[in-house]
Amino acid sequence: MQYPDYRYQVNYIRRLKRWHVHVIGQSLCGRNLVALRRGSGRPRVLIAAGFHGTEYLTVLAALRFARECTCGGSVAIVPCVNPDGTEIAINGFQTAGAYAARAALICDDHRRWQANARGVDINHNFPACWEQVKQRELDMGISSPSCTRFGGYRPESEPETRAITGLCREADFDRVLALHSQGREIYWDFEDCAPERGRELAARMAQVSGYDLAQPELIATGGGFKDWFLQKYRRPGFTVEMGKGKNPLPLSDFEAEYPRVRAILDTFIRAESTDLMNGE
Ligand SMILES: [Zn+2]
């Protein structure tokens, strides 16, 4: 098993059959942000992974699923939303080009890096109750770029964030799923925005995987991709926390954990369009 750094991702995607490769943006360091797309019609679904540097097992899972899935409907997969952060976590600060020196200054261990190249946490940068997220960060003493949990100076300030919101605005997805790690949990609500069919699908995904259904937090955190999608579209949006342990999870965890994630993604993609799309 190899680390899914940028070179690995590019080579893997080159060998995938049956997918159209769309470049939906560029990271701060100029790496391509890629969406794999196939199929047509409804439901139209998105799976996105690799938001956080240390969570590269999710990149492996998204790529493997792209190779294996035989799905109907219309599917988009973004295997790595944050390729610069993933590269830093795997291969070190020197991979961050013009941002390398600053990154090394604000973090003493590249293996703990979660943010993008300039220290913005992509999953705090989506425009969903962003002021609340910002206040929470300040309460935690985070007011400037950091290896984790700094949401930027304004929502949607980062090219990686805008690539995803832009894709959603263009594609009109019926539901989305964000892969993170870790915890073996499925989050499905934000500010009471989830429709009933979202809760039902989350319960089915929990059942097939053994993952826990996370209870909605009393004080919504916000700033995350699924938060934004739920609030903006009132359609199902999920965060799945892959694996159990301490990030970064070791590569050796992948083969044992992947079948659970695969079961979740199969269920997510295949859910009957009829029972999941009424009530729009
Ligand atoms: Zn994460």
C-alpha cells in the first residue's frame, strides 16, 4: 500500500476507466482539483474526500471506490479536495512551494497538518454559520493561520472551497457525502436542515457499516461542507468519519476498514431515487 500523495492520485486517475475527468479548480500551490464524473439522470450525487491533510485514507477509499463502483444515476467523486494539505502531511513542508516556510513556522510536525497550504482549514471555510465558527475558533485561541481549525478571514476565501461550492452550484446534486477520519460515525444534520429522508439514509448507512449515527450537536459547529449543503439546499448531506484511532490512521488500517466505507458508499449511491427524492 502506497501513500496517496499527488503523484499517486494523478497516476491512479489516469488508469481509471469509464470516468470523465474534470478539472474544477487549482489549489493554492497549483495542483489540479479533480472531479470524476459519470452517468446521467437522477439521482445526482457527490462523494468528496481528502478535506484534511492527515485524512489521506479517505483519498485511498474514494479512488478505490471509483475503480470498483458499478453505479447507476449520475455520480461525481472528488477524491482529494485539499491536495496541498495532503501532500504536506505525507511528504513534508517543502512540497508547499511559496507557502513552505510559513507552514513550517506555524507547525512543528508536518504529519499533523490538516489545513490547506496557507493554514486555512477548508472544512471551517464554507459559508454556513461562519461567524459562529469564527467565534468558536477565537474562544479556542485560534486567530491566525494554523495547521488546523482556522477558518480563514472570510467564508469561501480559499480556491479549494470555491471549487466544491462551484461544482455543487453547477451540478444541482440531490445529495452529497464528505469522507473524513476518524471515529466510525455518520453525521447527517445541521441546524435542523436535514429532510427526513436524510435521517433515514444515514440510519441505513450506519446499519450496513456498523458505524454510529452521530447525534446532532446542541450548538451547531458550522463552516463544514455538509453544513453548507444542508443549509443551502435542504437536501441530504453527510459527513462520514472513516476508521478509528488517532490521525493520521496508519496505511495498514485501510484494507480492514475499506469494506465498511464501501458499504456506506454503495448504500449512499444506490438508495432508491423514489423514496429519497420526494418532498423536494
Ligand atoms: Zn476531516
